[in-house]
Amino acid sequence: MQSPQLGVNRGYLANAEKVRVKGLEIDGTYQLERFLTLNAALAYLDGKYVKFTNAPLPLEETGHTELVNGVATQVAFKDASGGRLPGISKWNISGGSELSTAGNLATRTGRYFIAGDASYRSEYSSNPTPSSVLNVKGYALFNARLGFKSDKFSLFVWSRNIANKNYYEQLQAAAGNSGLYAGVLGDPRTYGATIRYAF
């Protein structure tokens, strides 16, 4: 954890005494003969601090003071008990499909295929202590691939994040607790080709 003192970049150990995580996950796959495969998954997860009394201050409360015996004293910690755990989305949903047909590529017998998948992740906290500004908004991503595969050989072109969605993987307070925060950007649209051969 980082010290909440302004202009100070100093870490300290903090201990969340008790957390509780509960959830449910369902996934399935369906195949229609050899030419169509469908898959889907749904996960619900709820994670909270049951007891975390010495949590670092969230970014928006950095430098906060309170009167102690008539003296303005800088607040150093926060009781985050009951707050949500960082990095946990309540909902994760994904699904995909692949359509294929038998064929030959040069001397190899295999299947030509086209496939796509989509995933959605709901909002999640990106800070050890729940914060109103360090929350990553939910986002959806789409991917696709097209090619040929056999027992030992595959050749395909692919693209990830086809819609070129702008999203953050993480938001974090900058060093020194100056009130600045920065984001770790997710990958933009990427594409390429892959050749695989198994010996």
C-alpha cells in the first residue's frame, strides 16, 4: 500500500483481516455434427472485505484531515470493511462459435473454418480501497479467425478487438499521492497470421 501523505512515496504493509468471495459459474459447449461448434460461459462473482480496518485512503480522500483534540490531523487510514475487492467484476460473459467444412490444402486433408467470439466484463474496482474515481467501466471485446487446420498443421489469420474498443485494464494512483491517476490501456485492434506445425 502507499502512504496517503501528500508528496510522499512510501509503502507500508496493510492486512485485510477477512474477505468473502462467493459466486457461480456456468459454461457449456454444443457441437452439431462436425461443422458447427457453439460455446458460452457465464460467471457471477461477489467479493467483499469483511474486515479491513487499516486500508489506505482512496485517491479522492488523500490529504483529508479531521480534528483530534482540537488539532487538525491528517487521516492516515480508512476502514474499508464492507467494500468490494479490487479486480473483481460481478459479471463475466463470453461466447463463441466455429463453422467448418472438410477440405484439402495442398496435400493435407483437414477443415477450413471461420470462428468468432465475444466477451463482456462488467465494471470493477481498480484500487485496494473502494474509490469513486478508480473504477474501470465494463467493456465488450470481439475476436475472429479464419483458416485451415489438420491433425498436425494449421494456418489462419486472426483479429482481436475487432471493434477497436478503447478500454482500461487498470486505473491507479500515481506515485507521491499528488491526486493524479493513470490508466493501463487495453490492447487496441490487433491482427496477424499464425502457422503451426506439430512434429
